[in-house]
Amino acid sequence: MRVLFNNIFSKIEGLRNYAIEILCKLIELNAVNPTYGGPGELKRADFILKQLEEIGVDRISRYDVPDERAEGGIRPNIVALLKGSEDKTLWIVSHMDTVPPGDLSKWHSDPFKPLIAGDKVYGRGAEDNCQAIVSSLVSARALVETRSELKLNLGLVFAADEEAGSKYGVVELLKRNVFRQGDLVIVPDAGSPKGDFIEIAEKGILWLKITTHGVQAHSSMPHKGLNAHRVGMKYALMLDEILHVKYSERDPFFDPPYSTFEPTRKEENQQNVNTIPGKDVIYFDCRVLPKYSLDDIISDAIRLKELFEKTYYVKLGEKKIGVKIDLEVVARADAAPPTDPNSEVVVKLKQAIKIARGIDARVGGIGGGTYAALFRRRGFPAAVWATLDETAHNPNEYAKISNIVEDTKVFAILPIL
């Protein structure tokens, strides 16, 4: 077995330049999620499909989901298979879409033109999730070219829409019964710089949109208006404090070991300086330990909103106008049941990491949301693992070439174990 593994590892080392070439091409193919104004995954999917055909995998399927916002009017999903001797599949599930680059002034280079600097390749989506896409493709090519005999089928999924809820991606693939009970699932979308951390649990996720309605007025005449911006800020700060105090318990199994409540996005409320805004919009991103109920958090936000609506008002002549606050749940994902640390997928993954990397991996939970939660809710044991410097969603995002090569070694031997 060791001779076989060394043969595979040598082949993967020899495909290093191929990996770099594929990663650079993926970065060039803008796949920003249409929810954030991007073109979607079509060009990237077509490129991946061509690579799989050239590699010569046993089966390729494509699942297109209609979405008029996206280029071509579709959100493509690619599923490939290398057949093993057993009727069970080990799936490696990566996603093709990315978030926007954000403030371009924070980037040292064009986010859609790959920049190679030593062991790093910079570009939007390099680490999230092109690194996983490349590792998947190189794994398949190495196994095909070494004529390795697999025990388990190796399934590769290149899915859409992970960055905006997965409606057009894994959610759709689960509906179409692409996966079967008993299959093993690995999601290379979180990890650690050393490759020694396997995620088996995720916090609950709640995104809140808070819209405060006041009365617009000239800023020199504030008594004739009701400043939605001021009231909205007060509401957000008070909600922030309430949530941090009430849901403050810690669980060292998770990183970070506490619930997080972060005011994030702020919509423009006024284009000019000298007008009191009559409307203000802010968003909260909450990542909540499984012991807490997301319903309780929503109830707290509603109670505070009702208090503010009774407290803040303006009298215009004989008319009394009160503030109104709308709460909208933009996204919600209750914490899924964790994967058993003694499940087959975790045991095999630990074994493969030890063989390929000499690393004893630990297990734990995270606050980020991955495809794994969707699988866990459907009864599939899913493990999340990759070697990452955690630059996802940041300016100057990068993937390390060495991480791609070393992760590929792990993925390649998993279906053989």
C-alpha cells in the first residue's frame, strides 16, 4: 500500500504546474454570485467540465438550475465520478461561486488577474473555493494516470450558489437525490493553516435586516423631522449589547468559543449631507452556539423594536408621528446536528491526513457556514477540512500552491483506504 501511495504522491508533485495553471484560469473566470451583482458560475463550470473530459473520469453529469439573474440564465452544477469496487461514494464537494472583491483600493493587484508571488497565488476566490476545485481535479487526474484501483467511488461536486444560501446548488442536488445514504461527504471549505483541524459542527446562522423609518427633513430644521439614522444606530447598539449579554456562554469546542453578533452592512440612507434621513437600513450577522434558539434572538429583536416604536416620535403640529422599525430575516440556518467524531468519514479523513501529511488532526466546530450543514440535516456524515490561511472574503485573498498539493494527496488516497 505504501508503494501505491508514494506513486500517487509523486504523480501529484509532478502535476504542480498543472495545478497552478488551473488555479490561475479559475481566478480569471469571474464567478461572483448573481445575488451580489456578478455573472454567476457558467464560464467556470464550462472550464471545469472540459478539464474533467480531458482527465477521463468515468461519469460526468451536469445539473443546470434556471436563474434569470445569471449569465446564460442558469446556475450550473457539475458532478463527476471515478468508480471504485464498493457501492459507496466518497464525495468531495466544492463551490464555484465567489463573493465580490469589495474595495478595490485594498487590493495590491487586480482581483480577477492572478498574481503569483512565491508559494502564493492571489485573486478573488483563490482560497474560497478555487483551491478545493483544483485539489479535486488534480486528485482525479493523479488517480486516473496512475491507474489506481479505488475501494470507494470518488465523487467530485462543483456546485453553485454557496455564497448566497445554496438554493441553486447543493440544495437542488439534494432534491434530485444525487447523493445516497451511506455516502461520505468532505467539504474543503474551512480548515487551518497547518491542516490539523477537521470541522464537524457549525453554529446557527441568522442574518437580520433592520429598516428604521422616520421623517425626512432639512438638517437645519431637525425639529421638523425624525432622524431614522440616529434611531437606527441607537437600536443597533442596544440590540448588540442585549445579545452579547444574554447569549454570552462559551463552548471551547467551537472557534471562536462564543456566539457572535456583528452589525455589518450599512445601506446608503442619503446622498447629501444636509438632509435628515427618513429611512435607515443596517444588517446583523449572528453566528450562534447550538445551545441557543434563533427564535429567542428574533423575539428579543422584536421586543426591542416595539419599545423603540413607543419611545421615539415627533410632533408636527397636531400630528404625532412615531418611528417604525421593520425586521426581516434575510437568512437563517439553525445549527445542524454535529457529525459523530467516530463516524467513518472522520476516521478515514484522520487516517489519510496522518498517512499523507504526518499530522494528527483534531475535531471541533466553527461559526462559518458551509455545505456540510445541509448534508448533516439530511443524515449524511460530513466533515469539513482543508489547509487554509483563512484569507477568504478578504482583500488580497490567496491560495498557497503547497497547500493545494498537500491537500490533493489526502483526497487522492481517501477512496483507496
